[in-house]
Amino acid sequence: MEVKNCETGVCTAPPGIKGEEIRGETLLDVLYDAFEQYPNPEAFNQPQPDGTWRAYSSGEFRTQAEEAALGLRELELERGARAGLFLESDVYFCLADMACLLAGVVDVPVYLTHQPDQVTYVLDHAETEALFVASPEHLAQVAPLLGELERIETVIVAHGDPSSSEGDVPERVAVLTFEALRERGRERGEAGGEKVRAMREEAKPGDLATLIYTSGTTGRPKGVMLTHENISFNALTSLSCFTGYEAGAGAEVALSFLPLTHIYARALDFYGYASKGTSIYFCDTDALSDALKQVRPTIFNTVPRLLEKVYGSIQKKTESAEGLQRIIGSWALELAERFQIGEEPSPVYRAQQWLADKLVYGKWRDALGGRLKYATVGGAALNPDLANTFAAAGIKLVQGYGLTETSPVITFNRPDRNRAGTVGEPIPGVEVKIAEDGEILTRGPHVMQGYYKDEEKTREVLTSDGWFYTGDIGEMDGTRLKITDRKKALFKLSTGKYVVPSPLENRLAVSNLVEQTIVVGSGHKFCAALIFPNEEAVRGFAEQQGVGGGQPFRKLIQEQAVIDEFQRLVDEANAGMDPWSQIKRFTLVPEEVSVENGLLTPSMKVRRSRVETEYDDEIARLYALDDQGREADGRVRVA
């Protein structure tokens, strides 16, 4: 295959920068070494209903996980058996995960947002024999499915009284509390005893650790087989590249709010942070604003959408301020938007930045806890303007890139070598190259074993010499990788021009008025867009414009002031883009693109084909207005 990058065709981590390739470890090695080297009285912190956290010391966590592992063996789950994890992203997920790793049970995380048929498919396809659920309420959710899942004989409820569940569980299924599972373990052997040591010694780096089912933008989810070494290599090697990261209790404090069902959060928020003895605080995204102020994290992992909302909130507060406060806020925001990571500012800019920091930027940092060293960003493309703007305010965002199939990290921007608009350089031990058609390929110890029970799809993405086809399009900018788009997201206009939709979608996402944008146009002569407005923000804007923010939303988005504002946003997004890739027409859709309605995957990726099918009438109208509704400037606004 012809390739074109990094002169030799293959890119690796540049020599001489921080980071080392760490191989040959099981995930149990990672956790036990950390518990012994960095004992921490507040290692894992579980959120409580009153807004506080219940601390688990590293010793208590280890003991509970060992007792639960012994309990799994008491249930006669043999090495290699499967256990589902229908759990919240919190301490109980981590305890169940470590217990499974120690017992040699392959765990299968299931998104809580999955539809019942998806949950059934995943648990059946993976051949699960036991299932952890978060609470009696979650037990009620899965109870109707258990009749079809004949292999499952045990359900373990993490917390709460299972007898309070309204779910009707089949008679063959035994329901235990997590405490009862631990009690069975204590009857079988002692935590820290010979049986535990024997289980730990049975684990090997090449053993299958977990089956993670991709949420899938099309078709059935696929079971990604990841080994202990896939994940341990990725977590430890990635973390070794972080400058300024301090190990041990009392050093770094991490806030974890992404779903642990996804390997991004699991590898870094659990194994990565735990490997350094970092105190980890779990929280739900609904409580994130308060948690940031209480925990005051020094590091966290996030996705771009959250940062876009933070930026939108800053914009909204600036616009709603009055008098001198609004003048100063607008000046500081405009100043930050001119900042470029990697370029040396002029002395005049530095002086202005210092003043803006005293007056405004400190408040931005306080909203994120006030002591954040850096946030790593993954899961989707981060708008480079956003990275630059936050960097001006002393908020360092380092973007990375990877997939479930790569455990997940392939590349990321080092904190001291950051460049907006790129996803950074390969981690040590990882190879990257660009195929002739622009697809990104990677090879190394991070690449999965394959898709469970699907050799055909495995062969489609994995070559005999170990190269994995990511399905993403990209290019090299020196030693750094730039993502252009998903290969399947590219489309061709009837004019023969190819369009990459993500740049326009990302530009529009920065506005707090926009919840989601999907650019369309395959087979047509120009691009159009479905824009899903943020109802709360649009109502606030309408009130400011005096056009009645309290009216029905479908009627509100037909107000000319609202349409004009969205046209302004589209014009700004179009600026500088190739003429054929600009949005010529758009429609405002007064509905949501969500996980619940199946238009987003649980990892927050748009299911484009499903959106286009769901809204085919709206799209058809966009391309059926050649003779009607055209304004003098040639733009059509549809609401």
C-alpha cells in the first residue's frame, strides 16, 4: 500500500520527548502495584445524595474487590466466563471490574442508555452468565429481558434493597446484593490470602480482559476484544507522556464524569489515575458544575461538547451583562479568541492578557475549580478556536485521538507540545500511517484482538501484519496528526466535489444557540444543514430581542429575528470554507438529537444515516425550493 506521511510513511513518537513504552503488565499488576506504592486514604470517592462523597481508601477498595472476586468464584464462574456490567460510572463499576479481572471473568459493560433490544443483543451475543446492576431501579429495567437471556443465572445489585425492585425476575435467577457477594467470598477465602494470590498469578498480559461493544453509528454493535496488555500498555504509556503529573496521595485530584462503559474513561479515569495513586472523584454530568467547585480537580478527561457548553455559557453571561462589566467581558473574550497556541504573543498582547486575566479569566478558571492543570479531550473533534480561546485564559486543553478498537489512545497532544487543530503525536510504541485514500492506519500493542465471533468484520479492518483501518480520514502536520472526518461521513455532491461536513458542524457547535448540526448534500448540487437549536438559549435570545420567548418553540423559531441570528451564525461558519462546501440552505428543527431517540450513540456520535432517514422530508424540502422561497441573496431560510 502506498502511504504519504512522515517521509518514511510511518509516524511514531518523536525521539527525545517525555514518555516511555510500558509493556507486559496485566491490569491487576497496574492496580496492585499502585496500592502498594501509593496508599491513599481517599483513592476512590463515591457521590452521595447530599452532595458529598464517601471515600474508599486504596486498602478498603482492594479488600472489597478481592472479596467480590472470591464470591464470583463461589458462584462457579470459571475463568473466561462473561459478566455484564449494567452500572453507573462510579466506584461500584470499578469494584465490579477489578473483581472480574481478579476472578478471570471477562466483563461486558452495557450502556445504561441502550434500548432494551440492544441490551438483550449485547448480553446474549457475549454469552453472559452473571450481571451486575446498579440499583433496584436498574434491576427493574433488565428484569423483563432476563427471560430471553437464559445463560444468566445470577444478578448482583450494587447498592439498595433488591426486594424493593418492581421488576419480575425469573425464578431461575438468583438476586444478590454486592455485600452478599462479598460475604460469599469471605466464606470461600480471606482477602489477601492464598486463594487471592493464586487468582492474581493466573492472569497473563495476553488474556482477554473485557468485551466492549461499540455503540455503532450503523448496524449491530460489534464486540471489541481487549486484552490486559492492550489496556495497561495504553493507560500507562499515555500517562508517562504527561509533564508535571505528580504521583501519590495528596498530589493530583481527578474528577471523573464520562461513562466508564467507554474505554476512554475506563482506561484513563480508572486504571490510569489509579496507577499513580491519584484521588478520583466520580460524579454525574448533571451535578458537574457543583462538583467542579467542590472537588477543584487538577485534571479531568472530557469531550468537546461539554467544553462547547462552557464556552456558550461564557458567551451568554458576557452578552447578558450590563455597562462596564459587559464592555470588559466582551473585550476579554475577543482578546482570548485572537490567541494562537504555539505562537509567541507580542508584548502589547501579553500586557492586555495579564489585565484580562486579573479581571475576567480568573473567573473562567474558577468555574472549572480554579486549579486545573490540563483537561484531556477525546471522543470527537475539538474546535481549534475553542482550544486557543481557553489557552489564553490559562486553561490547557490537550486533544487526543483513538477508538475502542485501539484501547483507546493512538495520538495526543502533550501538555508542553500542544497544537490546536491537531490530535497530537503517537504515543511511544504506536505506529501511524496515512493510506493513499487518506484513511488513518495504526499498528501496535494497543490494537484489539478482533471482533468477538465476527472474523469477517475483523478481516475488514485488521491486516495480517497488524495494521488497523480506523475508518477516519486524516493527514500529518509534521509529526502531528490532523483528523479530517469519518470516512463514512464524507459525501459527494452532484458536481463531483467531495465535502467534509465536520468543520462546519464544529464551527456552529461553538454557539450556545446550537445543540447539534448535521450537514447534508450527497447527490445534490450544494450543501444544506439540519440545525437543532438549544431551546433554553433560543428562548433567552428571543426575550432579549423582545419577540416573546414564551411562545411554543416551533412557532418561536419562525420569528424573523431568530432566523436572522441563525443565518448570521451560518454565514460566520461558512467564512473561509471552499464555496462548494458552504451551507447554502438550512432548516431549524425544534426537536432533539439524543441517545434516547436513537439519533446519537451512547458515546455521543451522530448516527447520520438514521438522522437523514428520520428527517428525509425536511431534507427534501431544502432541495425543493428552487422556484419558491428564494430570497434576493439566494439563501433560503426554512423553519
